[in-house]
Amino acid sequence: MKEEYIEKIYAGWLSKIIGIRLGAPVEGWTYEQIKDSIGEITGFPADYKTFAADDDSNGPLFFLRGIEDSGHCANYGAGFAAQDVGNALMNYAPFEHGFFWWGGYGVSTEHTAYLNLRNGIPAPRSGSIGQNGAAVAEQIGGQIFIDTWGLVSPGNPNLAARLAREAASVTHDRNGIYGGIFVAVCISYAFVDSNIRNIIEKGLSYIPRNSEYTRAVRAVMEFYDTHAGSTWEECFHFVHDNFGYDRYPGNCHIIPNICVMILALLYGRGDFARTLCIGCMCGWDTDCNVGNIATIMGVRGGLESIDYKKFREPVNDFLACSSVIGSLNIMDIPYGAMYITKLAYELSGERIPEPWKTILSEHHIDSCHFELPGSTHAIRVRVEGMKTDGPGDRNIHIENSTETSATGTHSLKFTVSPVQPAERVYVYKKTYYYPGDFSDSRYDPSFSPTVYPGQTIHASAYVPPYSEDSRVSLYVHDGYGTCIYESEPVEVKRGEWKTLRFDIPEMKNALIDEMGVVFRRSGSVSAEPFYTGFIDDLYADGRPSYEYSMSVAKEEFWTGLHREISQFTRLKGLMYLSEQELHLSCCDFAECYTGRYDWKDYCAEFEITPHTGEFHMVNVRVQGAIRSYAVGLLPGGRVGILKNENGYHVLTDSEYAWKKGVPITVRVSVRGDEIDAEIDSVKLHYVDEDYPYLSGQIGISVRHGSHISLGKVKIMREYSALQ
């Protein structure tokens, strides 16, 4: 690991998102359709309000978590195996909705492998030709979800190849695996060599010479070499005629698409924008192909190779996901880059230098630190009185700046014109998103807030000498009550940094959808037509303390087939609102969740009603679909503490004569490896010394055709009440 790799990891991950967004509007289109409808592509073909989730970013981020969840980060991933990624697939992907294309068993490669895993077929058999046949096993997914294995192995293609082989084999085989290895190695090697030809050759050196994948790549390279002065269009016609979709089985085979990728890398001749746009204009699986080549090009050329106005500004560092962990579905791109960086250092066994060590610490990895050049962390600016977050009649500009900083060397600078002294400038990050924030429902995202009542907001604010003395405060916005809760304003003199802190009050029935900094000019008359300020180190920490009644929950309408309950994500089952309660029912199993992924010690109180069936549970420390604890109402008049390790098993239980249709209050306390539960007069206690789950969100779940309803949930900081 070299410190310079950190910025390149960010460049690669940012470029992946840029490439996906570039190709998404024309995904599945043919070369002819793009040529006739759009013509020359030089930038994003569509202007999204906010780009919704995509499978090409879901898979790389959440499959990567398998290496951390399995505990195999040390010693270059020793012990890491395909099943670790298989577990991540089962843990983070919702059951047959969102995340990726659920095209049916034997049609969608990922869907097929997922169901194999869910039904006890282990990896790598889950993705093998022996299990699924060659057509399914050699589709494109082997390479489109693989980028992060190259990014987490910077300059170490041996490691990238080994990790990618294990990861790709969960869902794919043969050419599907070769594609994963090839792309991961190309990305890893691009950290140390910028020569496109060398990068391609390095990737080929890790896969069989006699494979169809190698033959296809070599054929495109040979055409390029033997047709001096040829255009990319001429090469594409060669690819279409010799390696087109009609030559290979399945819905989206890997071979035609790797040909497009190699074509774009060669004919782009090292130019970031031109390479991506050629890959897009070829058609076929555009978001996948351009996403992969963008990662290679982003690492190769670094941030300076990416046109800021054309590509970075529209993205604004934001990434929506559609996993079962709603708080991780609201993500900024620097967070993803920092998470990858953290794992890269752990894999290499090397010490993280400052300031990155502090940034990668527990409380700061998802902070708005702005240390990555050009990063904005999805920050927005508005002025009180504006009808939308758009500029309206104001000129608003934000930029990453090295002019000054509270910590490190970078901060976020904003300029607004005009601003009157009576107006407030809100510099904020959205902590929850609604359907109306997006242009479409791509890959069906759903969200839980990233900030909650009872937590503490931190930030630093600065007013430059060429601006005006100001009064500055921190705030949160409640999306349910449309109320703003604000700290006491403090005076900030020109040329002065102020460190701010705001303890969010405990609340009932709130949805915090913004946190940020409020600036007000101190003077009574504006001396300048513009106003400038800076922020740094914006983040929230601390334990939540709030109460949430389902009577105020709302159904969020995306499309006729995509509807969500505000603040909740759903693994599986029927989830709906009725008679001021949230209902969850199933034919086999169902679960839904809310809260943050990193909550640690807390006490949760649930008001539930069991309606039908014999298995009704409340969940704590939920880390995904196959990792959580539960307190369950069980058959035979019993209640118990259970642990979900890809299947629930009882840790301890007791008699309790619960009745269907009768509301029950369940209190659960988690502290370290201790779990306490209280249901009426029954108390349960368990110390989990076998790889305990030490953090996670909350939820409810049912099994075997049961039906439960949730009336209210309360999260408390105190856990001593059950002692």
C-alpha cells in the first residue's frame, strides 16, 4: 500500500459510478438505436434529478463486505473463500426484489445462484456449470460486480486475481470467472502502469490462453493492430459480425461485452471521456461495460483525468443502493472509497497514515471530511425562501477547497448570490430520500434514515476575510413535521473557524431527512452581492433516543409495483400499513428493518401483536438477512432469544403463554456480548461468546405463515432497566 493509492481508489470508485450513470439510459440498446436516436455521445445522455440504485454498484459494494464479515481481512485474505461472498449475497440482497435483475431461475445468473445458496447449495457449486449449465454460468455478471476486488488490491494483481476468482465463482463459472479475474487484475495493475496495452496483457496473463475469453480479447486487439487508422465503428462491426449476441446463448453473455470493453480501451487512446463514450455508443450492456472500463480508466489516470463539470458535478458524490440495510443505501462515494481503503490496508497488514487513520476510524469513516480532492460528499445548499433545492434565482456554487480547513488540508467552500442579511443559507446533507427525489425507480431503492433523534451532530464552520461576520448553527429537519431543530447560533468572525456541536433532542414520530449548518449574515445591510462560507468535518454520532408510532408512518409510492413504508426496508414477505400499525406476513418467512447499521449498545421496546401462525419475532443487532438476534414468540407457549446464522436457532428460552390477537410489549437490551429480554414478568439473559454480533439495526420477522403487526417501537440509550 502506498498513500497515493488512496486517491486512486477514490478515482476508481467514483469513475465506476460515473460509468454506470453514463450507460444506464441506453442499457440494452443496440448500436443502431443509439446512433439513430442520440448520435454522438460526449457526456451523460440523461439528466437525472438523483440517480437511483443500480446492480452494478450494489454488487461490488455489498459482496465486498463478505471479506470483513467472515473475519478474513488479515494476512492478504488468507482463508477467504467463495462461500464468504455467497453469505454476503444472501445477507445483503433483498429476496427477489431490488439489488439486481431477478429474471427467474435458469434465466438470471445471479437469481439462480441466490436461490441455490438459499436452498443449501454451497459456493462455488452455486454458480457452477455442473449445477446451472454453461449458458447461465457464462453471462456478464462475472465481471460487472468485480471492480472492488481490484480496488482493494492496489498494485497487487496476484491478490486481485485470487479474490476475484473466489467472488466470481459464487455465481459464475469458466468464462464468467475468467472475466472477473481479468477485470480485477486490470484494475489492480492500473495503479502501477498507465499503459493500456500493458494493463490488458497483465489481465490476460491470469486466465487460460485457450479460453474463449482470451480468444475474443486477442481478436479485437489484432483487428486494432492490423487495421491502422481504423475507426471504433469499423471495429465494432467486426465485433458484431464475429462475437455478437447471436453467437452466444443466454440473455447477456460475457464475450460480446468484453469485446466492446477492449475496443473502447484501445480506440479511446487513453482519454477518459472518449473511452467511456465509445463504450456507451457501442450499445449492448452499456452500464456494465462502461462501469468496468471507467474503473480501469479512473485508476489509471487519477482524478485529474476526469472532467469535473461534465462528470463529477452532476454526480455530486452521491450513491443510492438497494440492499436490505436502509442506512447503507444512502451513501456518498467517498464513504465507499474509504471503506475499500480500510480493507486494503487490513489485507496488506500495513499501518494507515494520518489523516486517513482518523478518517477511517469508527466515528469518522462516513463523515464529510473533504480530504479527497474534489469531493463534495453529496452536500447541497439552499437559501431560506427557495422553493426547491435547485438554484432558482440564486447563483449557488460549491467546491472542494484547499484555501482553508479545520482539520487536514481540504474543506467545502460555498458561494451564494444574492443573499440578504435576513436570509439563512442551509449547507446540508440529506439523511433520508423520498421517491420524489429521483427520476425513476431503478432497482427499487428503499431507505432508513442515517441520523436519529438523540444523536449528536458535529461540524466546523468558517467565514473568510472577504465575506462577512456571521451567526452559525447546526440543524436537523424533520420530514414528518417539516420542522427545523437548531442549535443556539454562535458568532463567527471573518477569518475564524468555529467547532460546533448539537445534541439532537429526543423526539417522537420524527423522520430526520437533513442535517447541516445554517449561516446568517450578521449585518443589517448586505455589503457584497455574494456570500461565501466553508464547512468541514460534518458528521453525527452517539446513541439514538426516540419513539416511533406506526400511526404516522407513510406509504411511499414509487411505481405501481414499487411501494415502501417510510423508514423501513423489507427482506421478504407482505409489508403494509393498516389500522395504524405496520403488518408483516408470509407464506414461508418475512423480515423488515429500520435503524442504522452501526448501532451498538441500546435498548429497544416493541409493541407487537401476533395474529396468525406460531413464529413472531422482534430483531436487534440486525446486520442483514442472515445475521441478527431475535426475541421470539415460539410454538408451545414459549419465548426465547435466538441467533440468526443463516438460519435461526434458540440460544435460551422459557415458558410464556402468549395469545394470538393480544398485544405484547417486548423489551430487548444489547450491551457488548450480553442480550437481555423482558416480556411481561418473563426475563431472559444470554451471553454470546461465539462470534457475537456487536452492532446492527432493529426489525421484526415471522416464519412459517405467521402474521405480526407492530404498533410502536422505542429506542433508548439506557440498558440498565433490564438488569
